[in-house]
Amino acid sequence: MTSQSNGRDWTEDDVRELRELAAGHTPTGVIIVKLGRSEAAIRAKAESEGIPLAPANRAQS
């Protein structure tokens, strides 16, 4: 099942970038901008791929 945000399927490169951003503890809001997808689409894909995301309201240091 693919995300329907923006009507685009997830490519291998999209998933790779999501993994890299999540591994770097990038805030979800930044991931939204970088991938050009909705928060719901990012969270759904991360969950389906077993990718842990930083909490949405994580304090910036």
C-alpha cells in the first residue's frame, strides 16, 4: 500500500532519505518539508517500514 499524499508513490530513494533523516533524529516538521509529503504520509510510511521517528514536539537544542 502506498501513500496517497500528493498522489505520488514512495520510491526507494524516498524511503532511503526517510531512513537517513529519521536516523539523524530530524524533527518530523523538517522531514515533511524535505520530502514534500504530509505528516500522516510520513508517519504511515515510517510505521510500515519500521522506521522510528523523533517525537513531534521534541525540544530543539
